[in-house]
Amino acid sequence: MTALTNTTVFTEIRFWLLVTSSFVLPFCIYGVLFTKRVISRHIVLIFGLLLVAIAGLDVYLLQSLSQAARHMPSLADAVFFVSEIRFALYVLPVMFGGIGVNILSHILIRHLVTAENRFEKEHLLTETRQFNKQIIYSRAVD
């Protein structure tokens, strides 16, 4: 019995995982984000983290496929994964990572603004109480 060997990276599971993680998953996430009228801050945070993780996975898979393509006899592998064209394949992971980081920073900024407003209200309330105590004390002394 002869062992079956891959003669191209396009038949490997890593390639199809790359296609799924580069196209299917991110556009499903975008679809959910665009179609939901109401969405939790935690869900948006999870989607942002997922986009960053997908970008990291895509870069890893591209690097792995590039290494494998160097040892394959197929010319198509060399064209897409070894030549300068491979740098164009990194556009999607960079875009997904950038969007994910923007989503994460949006959530963080909103959280910080809310925390600052809460602090200012509590601080103002404390100052107001202290001021009222001083007025009451000064009237009691008079």
C-alpha cells in the first residue's frame, strides 16, 4: 500500500482552516454586529477579542502554509505562498486585527468615561455633604 502525500497546500486542512478563519468567521461576526439592534457590551468585547484572535490565527496559518509551500512541487503554491504575492494575503489579518483592536478600544473608552462620570458624581456628592455639614455646624455655633 502506498502512502498518499499532498502535492499542494491547497488540499491541506490548514488551507481550508485559513479560508474559514479569513472569510466565514469574520463576516459572520460582522453580520451579527450589523443586524443586532441591541447588543451587550460584553458580547461586543467578545467579538473584538475574537477578531484579534482570528487575525493571529491567520498569520500563523499563512506562515505555516508558506513554509509548507517551499517543499511542494506545485507552482501555484510557490506563486501564492512563497513569492511577493503572499504579502497581499496578510491584508485580511491586518484588517481584522485592526477592527478588533478598534472595537476593544471603543469598549474600554466607554467604560472609562462611565467610571469617570461615576467618580465625579460621587466626589461632588461627598463635597456637597461636607459643605452642608460646615453650614449646619456654623449655624449651630452662631
